[in-house]
Amino acid sequence: MKHEKQNKKGLFNRGLVKLAAAAAIVGCGVLIASTQKDCKEKEEQMKLIQTKINAYETENAELQRVLDSDDLNAYMEKVALEERNYAYPDERRFYDTTRD
């Protein structure tokens, strides 16, 4: 009888230690799962960013090629006509308004 009383008197009896260990294991499992999910999301974001970097590097290489050549006026004319929708003073442009 004396032996049973000593087990119950202690602050950290076996049941409490087992419960704490189980809670720690569950907490670690949740933390690992959450970390793996975050890693996957960051890897997807990194792939998207790398795709953008590759596109910008290609664009930069093209721009550098144009700057290195003596044909800068032709490039500026192309950008003005195609991207900025500028036109020559005597040029007429017709737009198809039937399509939306």
C-alpha cells in the first residue's frame, strides 16, 4: 500500500508523462506536415520566379543586341508602331470594331 501512494503523490506520475510525450509527438507531426506544405508552396513560387527571370534575361539579351547594333532608330520605330500604336502622319489605320 505504501508503494501505491508514492506513485500518486508525485507531480509527474506516469500517466502525465505519457500524455505529455504523446502531445509532443502529435505537435511535432503537425509541425513537420506544415513545414513540408510550406516548402512545396515556396518551390512552386520559386519555379514561377525562375520562369520570369528567364523571360527577362531573354528580353534583356535582345535589348542589349539592339543597343550594341547601330540600328537603334529602326528598333524605336518598331516599338512605336507595334507596341505604342503610333502612326506616321500620312498613315491611315483601320480597326475592326465588329469583334469584341
